[in-house]
Amino acid sequence: VNHPPTGSLAGRVALVTGAGGGIGAATARLLAAEGAAVVVNDLGVALDGSPGDRGAADVVADEIRSAGGEAHADRTDVTDYDAVERLFADTVERFGKLDVVAHVAGILRDRMLFNMTPEEWAAVQQVHLTGLFNLGRQAAAYWRDLGAPDGRYRLITFTSRSGLRGAPAQPNYAAAKMGVVGFTYSCARALARYGVATICICPTADTRMTATMGDRAERPPGSDAGSPDNVARVVAYAAGPDSDWLNGQVIGANGFEVALYNRPAILESVTSDGPWTLADLGRAMDERLRPRAVPPEGLERL
Ligand SMILES: NC(=O)c1ccc[n+]([C@@H]2O[C@H](COP(=O)([O-])OP(=O)(O)OC[C@H]3O[C@@H](n4cnc5c(N)ncnc54)[C@H](O)[C@@H]3O)[C@@H](O)[C@H]2O)c1
């Protein structure tokens, strides 16, 4: 990999969480290859969040440095508010600033709802959603205090088709990932005036997270469409200076396809002159709204 000082992200400083593997690692490598100084954050855990390969962040940061890039390994647990605060202070001290925060870290605790424990619910909210709060909270305060918006700060969030489509055995993960979308919409409106674009990525790539999933995307044999590098390219665009227009958008990255999602909006509505009677409401629902309703995936009728 070349590291031209004139890469598309030269002079920028990026913090990538979950960068010890999968999509986060591919992102950290590409951002560095494009000239950014990268904080490679990873707690180094197994897919379910239990203790794993603690050195994952160090391996990726070493790789980046031996390829001529600038990287610092960090093992902060993104669920720890105080530790994330220290990570921000440390990053700004080390690199002089912070332009891009990408929260890629994630875990899975798949279970049907009727079997799910409170711990399986909470652990998933903690990493995907509370982690995003912890990072976003620091980033927002930092960028606001700079007071000189040049429209180039980036908060990059990660949702999932499991949330958008509602994966049956992932109520915890689906809820967390749709929470990420709401968080993105809120930040997009609140932080634009401080020069921040908040951009949500909906990735699909072959990583350990999808290795056990039945619905791993079908790819032509020998294709590198499943590589996380393909998602990383979309993140690199989002991290760059030309992506202001993506503020508050959800962007799909699946193989060689890049997709723009719509945002939930009213499809059809009925209004009465005053309080509805239940009989009129039932009739209006049946005649006007029901024909427009889109069934959940896999259920051909409502
Ligand atoms: N792979 C896909 O197809 C896919 C699809 C939809 C969404 N996503 C999302 O993309 C992101 C990356 O997924 P991936 O497939 O690369 O997964 P991955 O399991 O390969 O990588 C996730 C990384 O996050 C780290 N991590 C977990 N908890 C952490 C914590 N508390 N603090 C810091 N680091 C922590 C892990 O150690 C791991 O290296 C996740 O948010 C995931 O939900 C992935």
C-alpha cells in the first residue's frame, strides 16, 4: 500500500472503533492509506463480547505503520464513558485534533425473544448504542468547542439490514441498530451547525460476524465482493471532504453496490373532523391504510 502525503484524507485524524478486525480493520487500513492518522481502537473480544484476542488493535496498527502509515493502537472499551473521555483527550493530545469518528465496534448475542436473557439484551445495547453515545458525546462537545465549523467533521455510525428488515432471532441487535439510525437523524440536525456531518453506513461484508449466519450474501465464486474492503471504500468517502451532503443519510454498502436508503415517511393517512368513532376508524383503516401497508419480509400477507 502506498501512503501518499497527498491522499484524499491527508491531514485528517480519524478514530475507528472495532478496528482490530472485520470492517473496522479494513476501514482503518484504507483511511491510513489515504493519508489520515488513525487511532485503531479495539477491545479485542469474541463475537459475543466475551474476552478474546486483546492484541487485535496492536496488530492492525503495526500493519499500518509498517506500510508507512500513521496509526496508534488503543484498547478502550467503548461502553466505558470515562475511558472514552480519556481516549478523546489522549487522541487530541497525540495528534493535535480529531476530525472523524467511526463507531464500527459491535457484538452479537442472537436469541429468539422468548429465550433472551436481560444480559443478552443489555450487552448488545451497550456496545452498539451506549458506545455510540459515549463517542458521540465527546465528539460533539469537542467539535462544538472548536467553534470554527469548516463542514469537515464526520460522525460515522453503523446500522444493519438486521434492523431495517427486522431479523427474527436478533431483537436486541435489531433494536440497537435502529436506535443508531435515530441517533444519526438527531445528530444530523443538531450538529450540522458545528460543521459535523453524521452519516450512517449499512454494511454487508464477509466477516466473523456473518460467518455463522444463514443469510450470508450470495456471491459469485471467486468474487471479492464480500471483502470488508468494499465497505471501507464507502466509509473513506464518508470520511472525506466531499460527503457533507450525506449528513443524516443511511448509505448501504454491499459488495460493489452502494445504495441510498429513504427515510421513514407517511405513505397514506386519513383524518376525521373530530374524534374518531371506533367504527369509522376501523372502516378507514381497512379501506385506506391497509391496502398501502407493506408486510414484514417473509410474511406475504398482513
Ligand atoms: N459484517 C456485516 O455484514 C455487517 C452487517 C451489518 C452490520 N454490521 C456492523 O458493522 C460493524 C462491524 O462488523 P464486523 O462484521 O466487522 O464485526 P467484527 O466482529 O469482525 O468486528 C467487530 C469488532 O468490534 C470489537 N469490539 C466489540 N466490542 C467492543 C468494545 N466494547 N469496545 C471496543 N471494541 C469492541 C471486536 O473486538 C471486533 O474486533 C458492526 O457494528 C456490525 O454490527 C456488519
